Amino acid sequence: MRPDVQDQVFSIIAREALRDPSELSAEMTLEELGLDSLGLVEVIFAIEETFDVSVPFNANEPAATQFDMSSVGAIVTAVERLMSGGNPSSAVA
């Protein structure tokens, strides 16, 4: 994971989860952080705006959209792949 991308994604998720980024780890799930569906939408919008990427519709269904949101680390990897023009489906934590 690129540190700059990781830091920004952690910051976005932490802001929505009302936590400090230092409290997050790559293995944590959005559910563990207490993010509901509205929080998830806010995270997606912030990622799109911050990184100038388009997160696939229904990103919370990785099998259908090929964007893995199963953990904080998986999100970072998927964003990195989107930024490089790659397929986010190979994103893993």
C-alpha cells in the first residue's frame, strides 16, 4: 500500500466513523468501525472526490462490482488500483 493513499483513505474512513485515523488498522471492517449504509455512501463520495476516481455502483457487493470493501486495507488497495487504471477486483487486504 502506498503510504500517501493509505493515509488519505484512513483519514476519510476515520472522519466518517468519528475516530482518529491512528485507531484504524488495515484489517478492520467498516462494520467494526460502526459505519452504517449512509456512512458507507459518504466514504465512497469522499474517495471519489479526493482521488478523482469513480467507485463502481453497489461497491458494497464486491462480487458484482469488483470493488472490495471488506476491510480498510482492501479499500486502500482497490483505490490504488482504480488510480492506476487497473481492475479493482484483485484488491486484497
